[in-house]
Amino acid sequence: MTSLDLLAALRRGAGVFGLLVCALQSAPASAAEPFTASWESLETSQCPDWFRDAKFGIWAHWGPQSVPMYGDWYARRMYEPEAKGGAYDYHLRTYGHPSKFGYKDIIARWRAEKFDPERLMDLYQAAGARYFVSLAVHHDNFDLWNSKHQPWNAVRMGPRRDIVGAWAAAARRRGLKFGVSEHLGASFTWFQPSHGSDRTGPQAGVPYDGANPEWQALYHRPAAAGDTSWYSVDEAWAKAWSARITDLVDQYQPDLLYSDGAIPFGETGRALVAHFYNAALARQPGSLQAVYTLKDLRTKPGHGDYREGVGVQDMERGRLAEINALPWQTDTSISDWFYNQNWKNKDTGTKYRSARWVVQTLADVVSKNGNLLLNIIQRPDGALDPEVEQLLADLARWMKVNGEAIHGTRPWRIFGEGPVRSAEGPRSRVEDFAFSAQDFRFTQSKDGRAVYAIALGRPTGSELQIRALGAGAGGKIETVELLGSAASLHFKRDSDGLRATLPAIPADVLVIALKISGTGLGLARPDGAAPAR
């Protein structure tokens, strides 16, 4: 059995093998053989250390669908009178009937006149992002780059600007890794309602503008009967998808490529992933530095193909309940996916999620070997609402003090302790939890000499008790520090746990983190050796 065979076998294992897999993940990938479209070849890919160290990325899920300020999937739901949410009725009241004023006309109103990627990237970097992802094309079939294969693109229409290129330049000037998200694979079937018409009412039977062959490059040609899955079975569409995403990869050389689903279109999709990996190896021979994120949707026929270890598993608005052997990512948003003037957090009633929620989510995900990719909502003109600016400022303050408990860390022996556990699974839609100061999430330094305990709620007294770090945990604790405080804390360690006496905590502190230093505290170093003792 080769080392790659061993790695693949371990990836399929669980339990005690998990951290060994994590250690193997940090070893350099071999560049002796280029990647091919076979599953066996793609399974040899390894997640690079830059991604495992980064922990936090920011996503600009922004495009012409933000113009109506009516939320996600507007380009489709404006053609669906029966769809929930009322986008069709809103469109009728605001713009007129979609036979006369369709999505093509929404695109013409997207100007992005206040889009300032340099300023925004400064805010994102200060807020702790170590990678940035630009939406490149959503299901609306509109490319946000200087596309060679799609005339409906942001350089020729709308803002008449290379949005992806502007984001890429701003991110790379600041040393951030740059990624792109493609949602194009599903577009062919997703956009078919634009070919329909009202079933009832005064406009019954009048075709929507998507039925006009003149606009077929945007709305697609009609799908064959029965072609209704997330990913179409149309071979010509699969080739068109491949050509456009290959162009995206070749022009902008992203460090990360995100697909909104599993790998689409069989061998055609796998060949695209292989091309992405090989292009990265050509730029940086010796070890694969590219990350492909995809979703495990094996329970949903027609959503593509997935095998563990081919890329990084992404969980949209979802989390894992335990430490995962392989690095993973959750993607979520501070509100709807596109700007939505009506969106409210169902639990708090606020327009956006809070900075405290972001930090709690980040700590929970990172403690389980994951990364958080967070969508920061932009207005149609490209600016941020004042509430979003404040959220970023609050994150920047927290990261300046506590970033070492997040960036460059690895999972500890257990992810955490306390009464509240996050729901498991993609699209669980349960993202708000009543965390208290009894809920801790743990990370450790790479050398195993420091364990970080992040308390997810605000302490009500002067003492914190951490049961998992009691005398039975082994090792020797030398110092306990509150990040952001100059003095070491008084602490006591016995069979009931570690008790640390806290100084006064300012009211504006989002979440506190303790740094527990010593010997023999960590589980394993990334090279697989035992922790220092």
C-alpha cells in the first residue's frame, strides 16, 4: 500500500484516526504526477496549510440580484407567481410585468457606482479575514468578469467593470488568498421559469421575456422535457459551463474555487477540477496550494458527485457536531444572501446578525477543524450599511486581541464543553444558539504548548471553571492568561477542572479567550510527533 493509498484509507476511517489524518494533511502534496479526471487521482489532493491556518474568509455574494433589494434568487422568483416570498408581486408593483420588464432590465440598473474594493478589503483584513472570495457567476447566468464566452457580463453591461478582477487585485495587494464562487452549473434548469407565463389573471398566457429567442444567451434555450434536476443532463450545457469556468480559472488564477453543489457533469466536471489543480501546481511546483470546495449532497439525486477527500467539504448554513478528520468549511451570511430590505433575524428581529454571533460561530467552527466563510452584504451600489460597518469594526477590535486563538491553530483533544451544542448538517438553518459562559470551544497552538479556551457567553462572576482542563487532563499548566490583559491570572487546578479568577471584563467585549500555556497540554503536533513535555 502506498502512502497515498494509506491516506485515502484513513480518510474513510473515523474516531482515533482523525488527528493522524490531520497530521498527514499538512504534509506536502506530490507534484510528480499531474491530476486527471479520475476519482482516484483527485483523491490524492491535500488541503494546503494556508487554508488550515486562515480559519476566516469573507465572501462578497454580490451582483445584479441585489438591485431590487428583495433577497436571494430574485432572478428566478420574479418569474414565479406561486413562489413563496412574494418576489413576483413585488416585481409587478415595482417594475411591471415580466413580459415587458425582465431580469435583463434589472441588470441594466446595476451600476455599482460606490463600489470601492480597496477600502472594503482594508475593512475585511482588519476584521480578521485571511482569504477573500468573490462571487463570479450566480444562477442568473451573468458573469462578473471579462468573460470570453458570455456576452452578458459586468464588463459589457451594468457597471461595465471587471468586478472579479477588481476584487482579486485588492485582495492580493494585501497578501490575502483569493477565491471565486461559481453557481453556474445549476443555471440551465434554475432559470427555466423565465420561459413561462402567468397561468391566471389579465396577463395569462403572455410569455415572459425569457421566452424570447433574442435573449437566449441570458435565459438559456428551453430545457428538454424531464430535465429538471439541479444539474442539467444537457451535454451542450455541460461543455458551456466548463468553457466559462475554465476561462475564469485561467484569467484570475484563484487560490480557491467554490462550486454551489457537488462536482457537476461527471467526467466534464472532474476534468475542470483537475485543470484547476494542475494550473495551481504549474504556478507553484512541489505542493498543491489550491483549494476546491464542494458540497456533500449525495442524498439529493441530480446534485452532482461527491467523494470525501477530493476537495474541502463546504456546508452552507450548517455545521458539524464534532471535530472532523479533514478540514472543512461552513459558509453563511450576516443576513440574506443578496441585499434584502425586509430580512430580519427571526430570533432577535435585527436587520443583521451581530459581531458576537460571528465570533461565536467562528469559535465553534474552528474548534472542529473548520473554516468560516462569511458573506458581508453590500448594497446595490456596492456600499455597506452603517450596521455592517459597525459589525466589521467590532470584529476588528476582537481579532486584534484574540486572533491568536483562531488563526494558525489546530483542534484540541475535544472541541469544547458546556450545555449548548450546535445542530449538525448542511442547511440545518439552525444558526442561533443560547450560548453561556459555561460553553467553551477549544483550540491549540501548532506546537501543542498552548490551549485556548474561548467562552461563548459573558461571564457573570469573577471565576471561570473549565472542566476539561482539570488535573485528569494531564500535562502541566504554567500560566493562564486572559487575551488582552497584561497580567497572568490566578488559577487552581484539581479534579473538578481548571478555575481561573478573572479581572473586570469591559461591557463591549464580545467573547473572552483564555490562553493556557504549559507542557503536555496539546494532543499532537501537525508533524505527528508527541507534544512537548
